[in-house]
Amino acid sequence: MEFRSMRRKRQQLSEEKSIEILRKSTSGTLALLGDNGYPYAVPISYVYAEGKLYFHSALSGHKIDAIRNCDKASFCVIDQDEVHPEKYTTYFRSVIAFGRIHIIEDEKEKLVTARLLGDRYNPNQEEALQKEIEKGLSRMVMIRFDIEHLTGKEAIELVNQPGI
């Protein structure tokens, strides 16, 4: 599949920097094709691992229906958003992933991804995580987002003055 290239190439982040942002951030906005063809964008916590994003969800709802109806999705993370009103600009840095999203059906993969999320948000708490998984895994859905295309972009001011 051919994805659109970035118009302002000078502001494009490297793939390594984009992945670094995905690794360190804790939430973003998942965009899906929702009811009646309307876009549905939902803020959500996630974990990045080996070219994939993982999410959890309740067993039913708008997000789950949208995923079941269309496997194409995008996910956006804002790493920096610093308004400079005197310059009429924002020093921003963000990443957008495009890919295919799936509900994980395999119980072993579901357990592994639940542990990934648990370790990301509450590290070094194996016993507590095990109890939480035993209590709640049957009432949640684990979701995998396979990244097909990744772009990152930053404000020209950040390009011109690295380290800001």
C-alpha cells in the first residue's frame, strides 16, 4: 500500500525518533471508522512493542464495533505542544501511525499483551498484576495495532534549534 509522503520533509522526524516517542508516551488518540461512516477518535492508553501498539478495552462499545467493521486505523501521539502566542505558533512534536487493528482472539497472546500493558503502567508489581489479570482478563478485550506506516513531525523552530 502506498502512503502519502510528508509535504514538509525538513520537519519530518526519523523513524528512530518517532519510535522513541511511541515508547515513552503513555496515551494517544486512536482513530477508527465509526458509526454511519463518521470518524471516531478516542483517547486511549497503550504500549508500544516491536512495531505494534497494544490497547485494552471493554468487551463491547463503539470502539469494538468500529474495529470489527473496519481494520484500518490511525493513532496519534503528541509529544510536545508549547504555545508561543507572541509568535503566533506552537512548538509541536507528534507522531502518527497508520495500520491494521485487530481484536486478539488467541488466549496466550491476549495474556502476553495484558502483561505488557500492566508492566508499562505499574512496573515491578508481578503479584498485583497477576491478581488483576485473573480478576479482569475475561472482562476485557486486548487489541493489536500492526503499524504499516509511521510519520513524525516537529515545528520548524525545533528543527532549527535542536534541544528546545
